[in-house]
Amino acid sequence: MAKLKIFTFPDLVLAQKAKPIVRVEKSLYQLADDLLETMYDAPGIGLAANQVGILDRILVIDTDYEVDENEEGSAKGSEVAGGTITHRNPKIIINPEILSKEGEIILCEGCLSVPDYTAEVKRAEKIKLKYKDMDGVEKTMTAEGLQAVAIQHEIDHLDGKLFIDRLSPLKKEMVRKRLRKERLENEPKVLAGLSPQDKRKKGF
């Protein structure tokens, strides 16, 4: 397994729509493992392929795991920067399609691709989902609460959307300007060395 680079706003790969996966091949197993390792290490509760620069419709989530800072690595857990991960319950979801939605829930969301910013977002409280598993078998599942929100958040990524795109137009533009400014301030030397064409590719 490998920890992958997580692209951050305004990298344009985040605004591109991922393509459906036609066949589940061996390379996809490696990608799924890498996505999970990257997600746990970040740490986050979900990660979509777009976020690591791969435009395939696959996402991973785990809303149940815990990070134990005191427990040493064991057969039941794996070590990450913040401690040891226990109670894993990962889900690998390929070609997700929401069949139905029920209710409304407003949660404060963050995103590994939009670091250091959170906002309240309204989503469906319960969803029914059609997807393929790692054997290529089509399945359905029902999710609610945090798990439903996480899945909807990651499907947005696969559709080229960020959670800030769900804010009001005025607030969204304010947030985008602020995030661009912070990125420029945090990476001045890197961005200064880019050509105008490369800067446009990165969303600046």
C-alpha cells in the first residue's frame, strides 16, 4: 500500500467528472488499498479517486474507525501518524448511484481537499445506493446519518463538485477567493516557478 498525494482546491482535477469503471481489474485492488491508507493517514472518513488525481468512479469510506494514541500496533490495528487505527469498517464503493433519498440533515463538513475550512451543508439523511463491490458484483445498500453524508460528499467529488459548491453563490465565491489566496501564500515558491499555462491547469 502507498500513501497518495491529495490534491487540494483549486487543482482542476477536483472539478473533473470521474468515468465509470467498466471492469474490476487487479490494478483497482491496489488503488482501493492506497485510497484507504491515504484516508486513514490524513485522517479522514472518506476519499474519492478524484482527490488523488485519478478519474475513476471509486470511493472509500469508514465512519466507524477510531485512532488510539496509546495503543501500540497489533494484529487488530495498523499504525498511522496519529496513533493506531482500530475498529475498522471500510467500504469500497464502485460506480455509486443514489436510487432514493429521505429526510434532511445539516452537518458541519470538512474536506481533505479543502483543508482548514468547514461549513454546514444540508444533505439527505437517508439514502439507498446502487454500486459494485470489488468482485464486480452489483449491490444495494442503505445508509443514514454520518455514513449517508460521507457517501454523498464523496459522490460529489466523483461528479467534480466540492462541498463548498453547495454554499450560497455569494458565500461560495468568498470562500473560493480566500482559499486561492491562502494557497498562493502557502506555496509562493512552487507557484512562482509555474508557467501561465500550468497555473491555469491548477485553477489559478
